[in-house]
Amino acid sequence: MSPLVESIKLQNGKLFNLGYHQNRMNDALAELFPEARAIELAKVISISENCRVGLYKVRVLYGPIVEAVEIEPYHFRTIQSLKVVHHESIDYHLKYTDRQILQQLYAQRGNADDIIIVKNGLVTDSFAANLIFFDGTKWITTDSPLLKGTQRQYLLEQGIITEFEIRESDISAFQKVGLVNAMVSFEDMPVIPVEKIYSH
């Protein structure tokens, strides 16, 4: 089994949404390693002086214990188009470092920059982000994500987005789609018009 991982935004010395990451880690440990001792993210992450200015991704690799903590500079990816791909049995409800199945789907993107993964007719996620769709009035996220992201959870609790079933056939009814994850906030997210979503 590959390690689990929490990827946490570190910007100018501040860790973002740490409580959401802690809750997700707690849930994963309870599911896989119920006998393991609690891991406190705030205690295992040590921020060196040279990482206190700028934007970094903190990766905490863990199983029943923490295996490694990595901190590396983060650069936003340019995403201007999406390709719909299908997988009927994909399961990524726990955040593992092994993303082989996601890599295989990402390789099907053709000339697009990223993918929209559809499972059993339902919209799930992109390669590394949760999807939120704009219908002209409000932002909506699918109720069937592969992984319940920390930024997604924050936006739901703040009332910035709402959660509904989104089928592949619903995509064209929206105006645009945004991609959010732990590193990419609502304010910074790439936004793609639905005309730039390809299904063939």
C-alpha cells in the first residue's frame, strides 16, 4: 500500500485550512489504521526560515505514522481547456500518493490541458482538483467527487458553493467551470468556459 498524503498550502509562513486537513487525516486513519495513535499536523510540520516567504506545497506522507514531510515551491498550472474521460469503477476517496489510475486518465486528455472524470454518468473531479460549475447565478459542485477536497469543504461551509448531482449531460447547461484544490483558492482558480470542454 502506498502512503497516504495530505497536501497543504503554505504561503508566507501560514498553513491554510489546517483543520480541514486534520479532519481528513483523522477520517483516513480511523478507516485504515484504527489502532494508530493520533497524528497532529501542527506538530509534525516544521517550517524552515527559507520557506517563510512565497508559496509552497507541504506534503505529509503517512500511514499509521508519519513517514515524511516535504516542502517544495508551488507554481500554478495553466488550464484553459478540459477533456471528458470515463472510468466506471475508479475509487480515490482516500488521498494516496499512488495516482496511477488518475495518471492513466490524464493521459487521455489529447490536446486539452486537464480532464473531467465521469463515473457512471456522474461528474466527479479533474486530475488534481474538485470542479465547481457556474450556472449564471450560483456556483455548484458535484455531490459525487472522487475526493472530498479541503478547499471544496471550506467553500461549502462558507456558502460560496452548493452541492448537487451533476451528470455528464448537464455540463452544457452551465456557463463555466472552475478548478479548486488545497493549493488553488476560489479567488485564484482557473475558470474555463464550457465551450472549452471537449467530449470527443
